[in-house]
Amino acid sequence: ASSAAAALLAALSAAVRRRVCGVPALAGGGGGGGDGGDGGCGGAAVGILFSGGIDSMVLARLADLELPPGQPIDLLTVAFGASPDEAPDRLTARNGLSELSSLSARRWRLVEVDVSFPMLQRRREQLEALLAPARTVMD
């Protein structure tokens, strides 16, 4: 079982490495300069859609292990509705940020995106067109 776990970790690490290594730095020095500064930009070159669940935690930690220590990582969490601070994914994302911060001195930035139901309804058609392959509600 340990060889299967090692093979899975190697495959996941390689996949994350292909996606995060070599991402160009943001204009103004944010993200790729290696100094940890954002140059007034505020963002990172690498962002992860982050719920704080096991899948996004694993991806964030693997990205952490692959990127230079001075490069920040943005964790993007989206909450829908009138009470985004009470959304389950928002709560687990905050807990996940705390856990990642205890594992790594990297500068993590939790970016909380709030989407109201009226905003969602106004953009629904556009969102559905962007989602691919759009075969199920999970797409």
C-alpha cells in the first residue's frame, strides 16, 4: 500500500508542478519576484479555487512544496447568498488557511469572493456558457 501511496503522491506532485512552475510573475513584482512582496499589486501569480476541503488542501500544499518559498499563493473562496460569512465552504476555507499557515511560512492570501443571488441570476447565462463541458449540474 505504501508504494501505491508513493506513486499517487508522485503523480499528483508532477501534475501540480506542470501547472504552477514557470507561471510568469505579475506586473509590478507580485507573485514571481521571489521576495514575497506584492509590489503594490496585491495578488499572486498562482491562485487555487479553495474550499478548505481535502482536495483543495492537497492541491494548495503540493503547490506550496513546488513553488519558491518567497512566492505567495492566493486561495480563492467563493460564497453565494446573503450570508457569505456563514457559508460552509467559507468556514472550512478559513480553517484550511490556518492549517496551511501552520505547515508553511509562505505568504498565503485568502481571497473571499461574495456572490449575491441577484448577481448570480444576472450572470447565470454567461456562467453556464463558460462552464465546460456543461453536461451535468456539477460542470
